[in-house]
Amino acid sequence: LWYNPNFILRYKLTDKIALAGRLEYYHDKHGAIVYSGTPNGFQTFAPSLNIDYKLGENMLWRMEGRIFNSKDKVYLKSGKPSSTDGLLISSLAIKF
């Protein structure tokens, strides 16, 4: 048994710019999707914030920051196990 509930809130500032926040929780105690080899398996809370910029009718640029907080040390930071990690992502989406 595993599950991943999400809560997403998006606010459109202008016709081209929107802000969004997301709260996610991953619960995979027995490693069905992500095997961690830890006592609690992969149980992680991950909030994120992003800004979207509409470059055209079929093109969107996104900057997103995420923080991961786990019950166990399932991440590697500088080669050492950690229960937290962060991520900054930029992406370009084109719709055909």
C-alpha cells in the first residue's frame, strides 16, 4: 500500500504570470514504488512554490523550489545520508 495526497493552490497575477504552491506527502512504507531500506520506508513531506510565465499561447516557463522532509535519512547530501533535501528547477513546456 502506498499513497500520495496533494494540495495545489494557484493564483494568476496577470495574463502572463501566475504563482502556485503545492503540498505533497508520499507514504510508501514497504517500498512498493521507492525502496529506501530504512525502518519507515519512503515517507516524505514536500512543499513547493513556483512562478509560471506564459511566453506565448503554447509556451510556459516555470521556476520551482521544493523542500523534502523525510522520517528517515533517505537522501544524500554531499555523500552523507540526510532526512532533508532541496531542489530548484526551471522548465520550459511547449504544447503542440
